[in-house]
Amino acid sequence: MAKNLELYYKGEAGLPFTPVVDYVLDHETGLRYKLNSWASLSLRAEWEQVGSDQGSLNDRRYLMGVGVSW
């Protein structure tokens, strides 16, 4: 039975070709723990930011899950 812990990060930044939106940021950070050869637990945090002239968006999500591979 092999157990391991994985920490990962994925992010994107963008500058749209429209004068209304200033920037777009999208980040994801997670932690994955392999329980055995076919099951794993995961925790993930996602953060999305959009800055614009009409207001801004600052959205965060937190997720927890169980994964099965076959």
C-alpha cells in the first residue's frame, strides 16, 4: 500500500482586448492524499478575480472530495 501527499497549484492571468475589463486572474491550489492504490482524498481552493470599470469580481470556492481510479 503506497501512500503519498501531493500539493499542486495552477494559475492563469489575462489582459483582455476590451477596455471595459482591466485584468482576469484564476488560481487553484490543492492537496491530494492517496489512501491506497485506487482511492484518494482531495482538498482544493479556487480563487477568481476580475477587475473592470463596472465593478470587480472576487469569487472563492473551497472543495473537498474523494477520488476513485480504475
